[in-house]
Amino acid sequence: MNLLGPAATISPDNPGAIENGRFDVQLRNSIMWVISLGTNEIQRNLIARKGLGLPGERVKTH
């Protein structure tokens, strides 16, 4: 965003959007994927522990 400036945050089909808003869409999707991937990992761990009776992840202590 620093390289492209504020115009990179303009939504698709709006005047002044760079590459028809492609960068704005990619930014919003990247945030969604970060949240989504973390949620999937939590769900897998819960299913493994509670549903399948597998041991949980080991927590390292110092």
C-alpha cells in the first residue's frame, strides 16, 4: 500500500481505482484467509482431541 498510495484501497468499479480495484480485493481476501486458516486449525485440533481422543499439542515451557 505504501508503494501504490491511497488509490490502492478504492473498491472495484469506482473511479480512480488502480487495476479496477484488484489490490483492494486482494487486501480484503488476505485478511479473510488469515482468520479462516486459524479457525480451521482450531477446529482440527478440537476434533482430534475430543472426537478422536488424540493427545493435544504439547506446549513448550521455558
